[in-house]
Amino acid sequence: MTSQKARVAAVAPQGHSVDEYLETIYFLAFPIGEYRPATAANAIASRVAEMLGVSRASAGEMLKRLEADGLVERGEHKEAILTETGIKRAERVVRKHRIIERFLTDFMGYTAGESHVHADEIGDTFSDDMVERMDVRLGNPDRCPHGWPVDPEFEQRENKELAPLADLDVGREAEIVRLAEHDGELLHWFYDEGFTPGAHVVIREAQPAAGQFKVLLGGTERAIGEKAAAGLYVRPS
């Protein structure tokens, strides 16, 4: 009975766990490229809600719960900030998720796109010891299938070298390093269209007002929407 109550308490509104919320806030806390943080409490809840696909009210409720648990605190402008305890837990969650993704692709034969969804579904079933054993069996991989470093400290250092593809000037060449993971459909689209880690792209044309870009990928000119271009994190040449 106690374990059932604990499990219910760990699940956020609309089915997202505390760890999934911490992972999302972690992404916002250690951004890639230029960062323009929202300053209103509602805006913070909106960003988390958008990434998790939940209502703003649900996100706001969970943020209050995380604050009460000492995992999140409010900054000067009411922004959600991970506490030291929150950062440690979020980093553990992020590392675990990425190792499980590699296990699913390298050993279980799932596609890179499938691995993200399944890692969310089964992540809570693996203990820390199991994850460490996975890591050893995998040969201590540096990155998850989508290019995100397994080591959170290295990820935070590398963030300064990267930028969203949408921020690049016309004519700039870059290597795709990471793919945004929070939108499952978009993640599958990246793989279907060949926008994968290690690929090189050149911005040929930008039409921000229309939300469209044209890029050169593998010698072929391709159209890509602003949402997709913002979710490709690249290292400019």
C-alpha cells in the first residue's frame, strides 16, 4: 500500500513523472546558444507545459510541488531555478535516460527515434546499479543516439559551442551535433529526412517571416520549417 501511494505521489498531472519535469527544467536551465529567459511565473509554466505537452495549469501545479520538495526555487523574476539538490537529481535522471536509450538502440535493435519514447516509459524500472552495468556493457558511450552527451558536465561545457540551426546566417556551414528530443514527431522527422548527428548543412536561404529555411544537406537543397531548424543544434564551421 505504501509503495502504491509513493508511486502515485511521484506521478505528475497528465502522467508525467517528477523526473520528467526535472529533465525538462534542466534543459531550460542549461541552454544552448543565446538564452532569453522568460521572467514571469506563467511564462515559465508555459515553457515547461509546451515541452511536455501538458496544460499550463498542470505545469504550474507541479512546479509548486517541486518547490515544496526543495528541488526548485524561484529566482528574482519568479523564474524556476533548480536547487543544488534538484540539479544533482536532474543530472542523474538525464544520464540514466541517455544510457537506456543507447541500450535500446545498441542491444535491443530499436531505432533512435523509438528509443527516446521507450526510455521514458521504462526508465523508472531500472535501478541505478542496473544503469551502471548497462553503461559498462555498452563500453561507456559518450553520447545518446540523438547526440546528447551522457556526462552532464561535458554537456554544459559543450553548450557554449553550439547554436540552433535557425540562428545561423545565410551561407554558414555547420555540423549537426544534437537533435531536440521533446517533440517525438519532430524527432522521427529528423531521422526520416536525414537530419542526423554528424551531418553537415549549409544555410542557403532564410525567410523568418514565413518560418521557412532552405538548407543544403548531402548536396541537395532542402526546405525546413523554423520549428525544425530551431531543434537542430549545430556546431558552426
